Amino acid sequence: MNNSETLKVALKAAVEAGNILNEHNKDNLKVSQKESRRDIVTEIDKMSENKIINILKDFNSEITILTEESGIRKGKKENLTWVVDALDGTVNYVNNLPYYGVSIALLENNNPIVGVIFNPVTEELYYGAEGIGVFKNQKRIKVLDKSFEEGLFTVAFSGKNHDPKNRVDEFLKFGEINDNTRGCLRTGSAAINLAYLAEGRFAGCWGKANKSWDISAGILLAKLAGSKVIFTEESEKDHLVSYLAAVPSSWEILYKKIEKVIGL
């Protein structure tokens, strides 16, 4: 599989889906709740997702496609999977907060090799591939290395409380990191968090039991931009992943603080 060709089709799909989000972001949206109050979906999520699925299928119908709303469509190429979140940050979207985006990744043997994240409001298009590098709007980007104390960090909590005791520990670590750095934010979009890490805005991102479609593209972009990255599968059935991505100078301290909380 040619990474350059798959990157082009992922870019096309992300931009066209993002245009749909822009066209409808002022609509009176009907919102449905899924697993939690923060886990919601609108008809625009599904419209955007359908656009992406059609573009990816037209490119190569043999590649498996995993999407947030439609689930998995098995293809003949068992080692390749598109992982798609057509709208990461739906709560932000329905509240007119410009912090959401389209996330598309191609996985080879469960490792991301192509990734695209597009914020249609700001027109920030982040993309990269193994052997090609990582870019924002045609400009190569890289992380900005900072010490733990001088770094700004972000966490993506799962929308569902999978383990009450662990949840308490998550919030305690969130507060500890917030109080001993430039800050620790919860923005509502794991995909955008990781794109901003790749660009140098954040010094680190971490999350417990996030969905794979939220973070697959961003994990690749962060790694290609110079972050240290580690992730582990929490549940294959539920597509849950825990991860840490951080700039080199912050990595060791951040890892020691959260490794037990997120099971890395």
C-alpha cells in the first residue's frame, strides 16, 4: 500500500466531511445520548461519516473500515483498517465551540501509518504518514520541547466511568499535574489535543479508555512530530485505548505520575 496515495484519499475525505460540519454548525440539531451524558451524536455526525465511508470505499473497497457510528465493515485486506471519527468533539460542536474535528487514520497490523485531523472552523489541516512526515496546511511541523514544569498538558477522560476507584485516581492526577505545570486542560477533543501537541502548543496528552477512532490519527502525528508515544489496548471489543504522548523533556515525569492510573 502506497502511503502517499492513502494520505491523499484521507485528506479528501476529511476536508469534504469537514465542509459538511461547517454547513450545518448553526442548525437546530437533534441530539441523542449514547453511553453517557457527554457521549452524544447528531444527524450531522452520521452525514459526515457517510461521506467519509463512501470516499474510502471508492478508493479501495477491500480495506476494513471502523467508524464510530456505523461500526466495522470488514474487508479482504485483514491487515489494513481505516479508523474514522467523523466528528470528534460533538459536545463542543452542538455548543458552538470551535474545538472539534474530523479524524481519519489508516492502521496496518493495528499500528497507525497514515493520519489526518481537520478542524473545519479554523481551517487547520494536520496530516502525516510513515515515510513522509507530518504537516499542517503544507508546512512541516514538530513538537516544541519543554520541561514538565513549563509545559501545558491536556487529558481526555473517557465519557464513561469504567472503574470508580480508578476514576478518582484519574481526577487526582489531573489536579496534581494542573497544579505543578502551566496547566492541564480537558478540551473535549482528543484528536485536536494530539494535533496541537504535534504542532507545539501542548507538551503532552494522555487518556484512559479513549475510543481508538478518537486518537489513532493523533497518536501517529504526535510521534512523527517528535513526541514519545506509548499506548495500550484496554478492550478490543469496545475499541478502547489508553495512551500517553509527550515531548521528550516532559516524558519521564509525566509517565511516572500517570502510568499506574492508565495502566501503561
